Amino acid sequence: MISSKSISILIFSILSVVLFIAPESVAAQESETYRIETVDGNVFIGDLISETNEDVTILTDSAGDITISRENIKEMTLLDRDRMRDNQYWHENPQSTRYLFAPNALGIKKGQGYYQNTWILFNNVNYGITNNFSLGAGTVPLFLFGSPVTPFWIMPKLSIPLANDLVHLSAGALVGGVIGEDGGSGGLLYGTGTVGNADKNATIGLGYAYGEGEISSTPVVNISGMYRTGKSIFLISENYFVPNTGAGGMVSFGVRWAPENFAVDFALLRPLEDLGFFVGIPWLGITIPFGR
């Protein structure tokens, strides 16, 4: 049985990590920083010095002034100076609105989205309809293996930013069903609160399962956190508890490796029951963002 005291200790620990580590500050800069990709695949990041109709000159940290002919530029993108750390550009978290699977309260920006695959079989797509409302869908394509039934789910989510985008509240649902089988739908109704930003945050959520016209009276508590340690590494913990019951729960710890255009999650999930020498269930997920 999970006591309320144990949950309180875990909540305090996760919030402490996120809230009492000050975000990196960046001095005000008047110059603009650009990422330039050339037609031969080279990438340069630097401050704009000058530009003409024929070429562009930027100041890089590693090679000094570089002048690139416009006919050799494949893409030139203005970067957010606030994402510069130790002379490196930290790309956006490609899956900032979700931990391993559980959502936080941050919203997906309008026109952006991501595809997530876990262990090949589990597939999710989420897309920002507006900055505050997103819609997702997922399936396990059992029909590829000759099965007459295919489970699917739909995931609407409303996100509300507060306190200069440092606090978010959200409400959403996971509505599930099975194609090829008669029967009602079931799923989960949830609400979450998140403190922090896309790089480091902590979330507390409550979810109520429903099915066959009834909603559970006992909530599932989700306590999760994310912390960015470097340019492409995030630490993630996603945990579930059912207070004051014998249902136990599950804890996890994982690492997200996120270069510019994709992310890979490695994690270990462990039920809180006494399972002897059983260590945990491995998790492997891949995320590909789109619409950026």
C-alpha cells in the first residue's frame, strides 16, 4: 500500500530538483544568431556580421568569420539566443509535452506535432490544433499480423498557461476502443498541473478510468519530472500511484537522447510490488517531430 506520506516525499523531491535549480541566464545580445546549412551538408552557427544579395558573413566560435555564398546556402534559420549554452545551440525538446507516455500540462504549438513509436507496436501521433489544444491518436496495428481486431485510442488535450508560462494546467482524455469487435469504449479522464518549462519541469496529475458507463471513484496519481542535463540529454521519471489501496503503483527512470531531428527514450519501469529479483520492464521509444 502506498501511503500519502510517501507520495508527499516524492512530490517534494521532484519539485525541489526543478524549482531550486536556477535556469541558465543569458546576457542581452543585439546581434542575431543564425544556423546556416549549406547545399553540401555543412552546418554553421554564428552571429550575423553582414549580408548582401551575393553572400552572408557570420562570426562563429570555432572558425571566426565565415563568408558563405547565397547560392551555396540551403537553409538559413534565425535562432533564439536564449537557447545558447556554452557557445552551443540547444535545440528544442522534440517531445516536451510528454514524458515516456504520460502527458504534462504544456501545450503543443499550433501546426507542430510528433510521431512516437514504442517497441515497434505502439504508435502515437499528436498535433497542435491551436497553441492551447492538441489532438492525438494511436494504435497497435495487429492487423499486420492477421488479427481481426485492432485497438486504437484518441487523445484530446486542453492546456492553459499561467504565471508567464512557468505554470500550466491541462485537462484531457484517452478514449480507447477496438476496431473489429463489438463493445463500448473505455479510457481515462485526467487533469494535470506542471511547473517549469520545456527543458525542466515537474508534473502532478490525477486520472480516473472509465468504461461501460461508469467512472472509477479511485484516482491514479501521476508524478513525473524532466531535467535537461546538456545539449541533447534529458533525465525523465514517470511514476504512478493508487493511494490508500493495495493496487500499488509503478516507478520509472529513463534517459532521453535528443539530437536535432529526433529523440530516443531509454527507461526501466518497475512495479512497486515485491517481485524478488525482478529488476524492471525496459522501455524503448522513438520520437520524430514534424511541422517545425
